Amino acid sequence: VIVWGTVSIWLLNLIFFLYRTWIEPLPIIVYLNITLLFSLMTIYLFYRNFGVGQDKEKKWSKRKAGRNNFNKETDPIAIAIWQQKYFRNPDLDIRSLSKQLQIPYNELSGWINQNYQQNFNAFINAFRVKEVVIALETQEHQAYTIMGLAQKAGFKSASSFYAAFKKEKGTTPSEYLKRSA
């Protein structure tokens, strides 16, 4: 900030110096005001970025640390999503879910971002993976293929299912099935 402020002051003064020298002389007070203006802007930006920014970072880390305890088992919105099985709809998007939950979509999106530090797709895919895991741990997986379970849970494609499963469980579905057997 200081470097760019200094460069902008110097550059502006150079432009006015050349203008005054070659085209039309300006009163010295104009140069002084321009220099003062850019100096004050530089000081303000420096203070805002380095003085106040540290306090904001501390507040943000406290809020973020408090959010890590947020739980899908006790959260009423997550409970509603699980009980109503909204995530099973492969075409589910944040707008349709917000209509079903009767919550403005921007508030729902902010709520997911604040409480789970995830975007909407990752949040919904976690429910879908949980549904598949429950089916794998019970005898239900014998009536379906793994991809059949994924489609039943709401995944559109195999690639999105495998990526979400690996992200949530750290392994592939077939390896998870072997470990739990």
C-alpha cells in the first residue's frame, strides 16, 4: 500500500509538473493539495489494511473456531433435509431446496457456508454419501450395485459419486465395503 501510494503520488506530481512546464502553469497550491490528498489516502489504506485488519482476523478466527462444533444431528435444517430426503433429488439446487424449506436461498447459502464451511453441492453430497454408507453397512447393498445405491441417494454421475465418497470417507466405496465386512 505504501509503495503504490508513493508511486501514485510521484507519478501524479510528474504529470502535473510536465503539464505545468509544457502546457500551462498551475498555482503551487494545486500541487500541494494533490500531494496531500494522495498522502492521506495512502495513510488511510495502510491503517485500514494493517491496523484494523488484525482485529478482524482475530474475530474471524474466533467465529470460525466456534462454528466447527456445528452438528448435522442437532441442526434443525439438516434434520429436515435428512428426514424429508430432499437430497435424493438428483436435480436439487439451492433455489429449489430453499423453496421447500421456505428459507430465502441467499440465507440458506450463507448458513451452509458459515456453519459447515462448505458450498451447497458439498453439503448435499455429504447427505448422499451418508445414505450410501448406511445402505452399505446394512443388507440393502446386496439388492443394488454400488452405483445403483448412489443413484438412489441422488448422485447423477459415477464420477461425482466417487469424488464425494472419497472426500467424505477417504476411500473408495468398494474398499469401504471390504473394510466394514
